Amino acid sequence: MLRLLFLSTPVGPLGSGQGGGVELTVQNVAQEMVRRRHELEVVAPVGSRLTNIPIREIEGNLQIAVQTQERNTPICLPANSVLGNMWTYARQRRSHYDLIVNFAFDWLPFYLTPFFDLPIAHFISMGSMTIALDQIMTQVAQQYPGTVGVYTRPQAGTFPFGDCCNILGSGIDLSLYEFCAEPEQSLAWLGRIAPEKALEDAVAAADITGIPLKIFGKMQERDYWDKICRDFPAAPIEYAGFLPTRELQQQLRQCRALLMTPRWVEAFGNVAIEALACGVPVIAYRRGGPAEIVRDGETGFLVEPNSVTALVEAIKRIDEINRDSCRQQAETEYSLEALGDRFESWFMDIMRSRNEKVLHL
Ligand code: UDP
């Protein structure tokens, strides 16, 4: 049994959607570690909620999401930083734990790593973003081999230390997602409404095909959304808001396909496996995480990045995909058990090499 201290993302409370897919990953890894009888405490900003897992809520101002910044933006912390406060708490409580697991994509936890006398596992949830972050992450990856984990290989490839990353993938609680064999005549788009997700490409495809597009997700950049609405005044789109998993899957499963149109190298794309779990095929740009997940022609289509024409062509062929194969792929590759096995052995490896190091001193 391990005594684990999870430190969540400091860009928003868990359950708010502000943190994107890493919020679901924290929920799922935590849930699975508890099921495996590890002792676990989750530390997260005030207002955070997880299903069936208590949270130590920490006060303070949120971190600015790094994907909104330039590559050479300096490191920035607000006054009374929640990230700083979370790590103060971790320092005070360190004697109660074997391992700290950091889920923040921020400079401070990497910088603090050598100052802690217990091991820290860093789970990195996006591709390379800024020079300062790349530098500190590289230092930790080199100085503490095996302690850096990522979702996928294409994501690892964006970093200078890509070869040293543990590839952990993702997984979901499949019992929460119901299979739907007979969809309605609509498409889905799912994610944070922010420029790196390029919602406008999916809206353009809906505009051309005339097939209604249901949009679900956190309204992160209102000006960006308003511009899309102005640019495509007649597109058949409906914004359904940011929904909790249970309600989200109720609507998602009725769609004919999920469109994934990220402009950036998507680290994973939890929404892809949520769609597959409902039997919904995924049409995605052939790049980043989705290109690792979708089996082209079998559980969806991988198309030329940034091409609306290619999206439209794939939409026309969607009936070639067997929805049972989609659910089947989610079950075999993305269960919570499979996710738990990978994270657990990562944690065990870190503990083992730490103990070996101590023995050699
Ligand atoms: N999501 C949600 N409700 C919604 C829309 C999205 O809970 O109405 C969640 C979804 O389950 C997923 C996350 O938002 O976990 C988006 O994560 P993804 O990995 O696709 O991208 P990221 O935001 O991390 O770039």
C-alpha cells in the first residue's frame, strides 16, 4: 500500500472545466488508487469537487492557464497563489506520505522537487508551451529519471526530454458511459471553447453539410466564441454548456460522430475515448493524441489537419463505421483498470529506484 498525496491543477477548481481533461484524469486515477486500497489525499483549489473522493481545499488565487501565453512569457505567480499554498500544505504534510503526485503544468512544482525529501511524480498534461517550463521540466527529467509521465508519445515528442517520459495514456470509468446504437442526425464537438481547439473548423463543416452540431464545453474565451457566431451566422449549431459526465454522455451518445479539430498537438484528448465509450465514432485531425487513439476506418477517421474539406468528406462516410467497434475499443484499451495498472507501476518504479538510491548512499 502506498500513501499518496495528489496535487491538482491550480488553474481552476476540479469540476469547473477550467483545467480541461486533466480534471477527469485526476478523478479517474484517484478513484482507481482508492479502489486498490492505497491511502490517498487530494489537494485542490477551493470549490473543487470529485465523485466519492474527499478533497483538501486550498485558498488562493488561481494560476493563469499557460496555453494563453507566449513561448517566451516569464513565469508568473499571482499574490496569495493557490499553487504556492498547495505546496506549502504538501511540505507541512510530507511526513505522512510516500509519494507526491503533481498534476500541475506549472514551473513551481518542478523547481521545488530537489527541496523535498520525498519523491515527486510529475504528470504533464499538455505538450511543450513555454521556454521556461521546458527548461525546468528538462532538469527534473534528467535529475530524477522515471519521474515524469505524459499521456502520449506525440505529446512527449514536443519536449526536449521526450525520450525520458513514461507514457501513461488515459482511461475512463466505462460504467458511466452508455452505448447508443441508433444515433440522431447530429454531430458533436466537445472541449474548452478556446482558440487552440479550433471549434471554427467543426462549425464550418456543419455549415457546409447542414448537419446540426451540438457543442459542449467550458466557455473559456467568450470573444472567440462570439467571433465564430458572427463568422457563421447560419450554421446549424447549438451550445449546450458545460455538463457533468453523466449528463454529457446522455447527449453525446446520441450523436453520429464526434469532431476533433485541435490546432495544437493535443496531448491526448479525453473526449475521444468518452465518445468511443458511447459508441460514437471520432473524426479527428491526424496529429497528436487523437491520431494515436482513433483506428482510421474502424473507429472513426483521421483526416488532414486543418482541412475542413477533409472533415466534410469523412462526415459523408460516417455510416461505414460500426459503433460496436468503437465501444469495444474503449473497453479493451481505455478501462480504469488499465489506467490504474499503468499509474500504479509508474508509482512503484519511482519508489523502487528511490529506495535503491537510499541504500547506495
Ligand atoms: N467536458 C465535460 N463536460 C462538457 C465538455 C467537456 O466534462 O460539457 C470535459 C471532458 O470530459 C474532458 C474535458 O472536458 O475530460 C476536455 O478534455 P480534453 O482532454 O479533451 O482536452 P483539454 O481540455 O485537456 O485540452
